[in-house]
Amino acid sequence: MGKFIIEGGHRLQGEITPQGAKNEALEVISAVLLTSDPVVISNVPEILDVKNLIGLLQGMGVKVERLEKGVYRFQADEVDTSYIETEEFVKKCAALRGSVMVVGPLLARFGHAWFAKPGGDKIGRRRVDTHLAGMVNLGADMEYDASRRAFHLTRKERLQGKYMLLEEASVTGTANIVMAAVMAAGTTTIYNAACEPYLQQLCKMLNRMGAFIDGVGSNLLRIHGVVKLYGTNHRILPDMIEVGSFIGMAAINRSELTIKDVSWYDLGIIPDAFRRLGVNLQQRGDDIYVPAQESYEIDSFLDGSIMTLADAPWPGLTPDLLSVMLVVATQCKGSVLIHQKMFESRLFFVDKLIDMGAQIILCDPHRAVVIGHDHRITLKAARLVSPDIRAGIAMLLAAMSAKGTSVIENIEQIDRGYEDIEGRLNALGAHIKREP
């Protein structure tokens, strides 16, 4: 397992371009299983989770060719359907969170799939009910295999379109159901569907492949099933979580930074959420300019009450950025309530920030009050362990602003979501060293 050694207190300056979106990549790469034709995907982030998913597809017999950095050609014309029934395959799926996205395509095209209890971040319960209920609604038979700790989904005939009202607007759940429904007979209607830009991207890609999906961008999708899908070319959006992480890095280090090619209109409320923390970022074409500021003052609500930043389904604030915003707030002027509604363990890393000198009151597993230092008291260096991707990058922010040298262990969690993060930040003036 690797670790980062971070010498804090260095300001950043320059330009940085975000990688392709991890969450979109996991969806659209899984969708190549729906056709025997070649599919070319560009702006693929070459991060651990994506590499593992590509390896999983290769193990199934999918032909993968890396045309150049970030550009891959996939062709699923010789999938080994016997392999996807093996215990080895199920174990590989259980070790990779993104593997859940292959279930819908496998069920739709080949008639069977295993749904293993997924791995990934240690951030509390991550329900899979939406995925499984959607497959059953489309006509799949489901049995639980206790020895494999996995659900076996099969269909005797073609899946059948159906109306369904999702209990939660799950992004991965919606994506999985959409990929299963595109080849079902009749029309599938999904109400309370997720409508994040990455889900929109998946739907647009499927439509170019010959699917017929309308309502894209809304929470009401209608999928008119087709018999066959074809090849296409697709480009992945910039990763909005990485964009937000770079904004946070500039702010907590009082640095001047330009973030290039961010796809501004797909960022939703993210820029305004940082402005509420006092970050005076500017839109410059499709770039974000973050000026250096000596102080960042947190807004209050109009009635004078404490500002609250809470996650919500799109177009609300993504939960993946709350950890970053929490760390930034420790050095702002004022107080803010961070309310993480979706995952009950994502705020547990704040005890490490408290040890570093941050003033944070953890109210319960979902809420924390941050009292900002306004840079008058610098965070102290510490030895940290990354529990998940987002807490890991938040710890990196804290260490970059801290006085002294910090160590972050278990950085494989950070590598799952951020490509060559130390090299890219060192080019801006950070002092980060990777060691085994």
C-alpha cells in the first residue's frame, strides 16, 4: 500500500485540466456490452476503478484497444457467456463497485447476470434495492446464492417494458435499469429517475447506438425497446468532482488557479456552493478562474441564520463534494452546517481534522458544524489514513494547507478516483511525494 508525504503551506499557481468523469466512464464503458459492434470512447480517465472495470470486460472476452491516452476501442462480439457464470467472475465483481453497471447490459443481451454485493468505499450502507427491483419489474427472475453472496438474475424470454416509480433517484440504479430496458419489448417508463449530466450522457450515447429514449434530462424517462444496438463514438464529460476539488485546493491555499475546459453548464450548483463559502470564482468561457484571496467569508441566510450546505439529487449539490467543502470551510471566516444526507459514515473522517486543529462539532453521523479559522490558525500536520476516495482528497487538501509535513496512507483509495494527482498538483507548486 502506498502513501503520500505532503509538505504543507505552498501556494498553487497555474492552469489545470480536469480528467474525464469517473462516474460517467463506469456507465458508458459498461454499455459497450449491449452491442457486438465497435464502440470508441474518448476522455477516459485512466484511474484505478476504470482500469479494473476494463480488466473485468477483458476477462469476459471483450476486445479492448487503447488507441491513445484516454481513447479506447471496445468490441463485445465474442463475450464468453460461460465465464460470467463462474465463481471467479462473481468474486471479481464483488471487489469492484463499478461492476454493478454490467448487470443491466448482461441481462438484456445475454439473458443472465450475477449481482454481487459490491465493494468500494467504506462510507456506510449503499443500497442496491433500486437496481434489483428494476430488473425484477422488467421480468427478470432473481435468486440469492448464499455461498456466493450474490443474486442470480435470469430471463427466459425478452424483458418486458413496464412503468416504475423509483423509491430513490439512484444514479447507478437508473443507469442500470435504462441499459436493461433499451432492449426490452414495449415501453419502460421510469419516474423519479436520476437526471445527472452523466446519466444524460449515457442516454445520449445509447440513442446514438439506436435506442429510443425520451425525457433525457428530466426525472421522467421513457425507453421504447429496440431489438439491436449498434456502434458509436462517445466523449466523456470533465469530472465535476475533480473540478470542485481543484476549486477547494485553490481556496484553502489562498492560490490563483485556472481550471480549464470544465463544461460549465454541466456543473449545476457547484460554483454557487463555493461562492457561499466566500470563493469569488469567475467563469471565463468554459474555464473557471479562482483568484487568490487572503480571506473567504461564509454567507449567512437572509434571516441571518447559519449557512447550510447539504447534498441533494441533481440539480442539487452532489454528496461527493461535501468532504472537500467541509475542509475548505475550516479556513474560512464564519460558520457553516454541513449536512451529508445520503451516507452515514462519510463525515467520520472529521476526527482527524479536529486533531489537526480544525474547529468542528460532529452533531451526528450526518451533520457537522464547522467554525472557520479565517487562516489565523493553521492546521497542524498529521498522519492520516484515507477511508474512501472523497475523504482521501479532502485529507489531501487539509495536508496541503497544514503547517509541517503530513503523511496519508492507503492512497489507493485516492487513486481510484484521481489520475496522477500528485504529478498534476506538483506542477502547480504543491510538494507531494508518493512512497510505497
